[in-house]
Amino acid sequence: IKSESQDEIVGLWTLKSVENQGTDVPTLDCRAQQTITFNSDLTGGERYPENQIAPCDFSTTSYTWVRSGNQLTQSVSGEGTFVNEIILVNTTQLQFVVNERNGMNVPQNQQEIYKYEK
């Protein structure tokens, strides 16, 4: 079932920064090319660098996703389930924090806000 709120998350997003404990760290070098994709059929994928400096070597993972309000759940093959809280989503920006990994809560002081742009 697609809802209006699911439509805006669909697309290809590029990671711009990661905020940890109020410190916003911009992505540099290889990590600036890290992307996440949400498809309208509730599948998706992430492309991320194995290393931080050139030559960049990328890996990809695929997942299924479901969104309920501000809760975004990703089921990543081989890695498990991630429950994220969406902080901001609009036509150009997506920000979320990982609250739970495989049923275990992520401690508040380890929670990171991932900030993406279209």
C-alpha cells in the first residue's frame, strides 16, 4: 500500500553528512559518493565505500523497506533488520537516525543522524 508519505522517500539519495552527539561531520572523498535508494516497489539498496580515500572501492547491499509514519524499517539481506526514525523528509532532503539493530536498541550516545540529499 503506497501512501503520500512513502512517495517522497522514493528515489536516489546521496549522503551529505553524519551527525553524532550534535557534531555534524560532512562526507568527504569516497564517502561523498555514498548513496541510498528507495524504490516504489519497497525494495532498495545502498552503495558505500569500503575505504575512505581514492581509489574508491564500492560495495552494495540490497534491502526491502516499509515506512509507517516516521518509522522506516529496512530488512537488509545478510545483515538483519534496522529500525530508523525519520527526522526530516521532503523533495530534496532525507534525515534519519538508526534506533534499533536486529531487535537491540542503539544507545542514545551511539545514535547517528544520516543526512541525505537528492
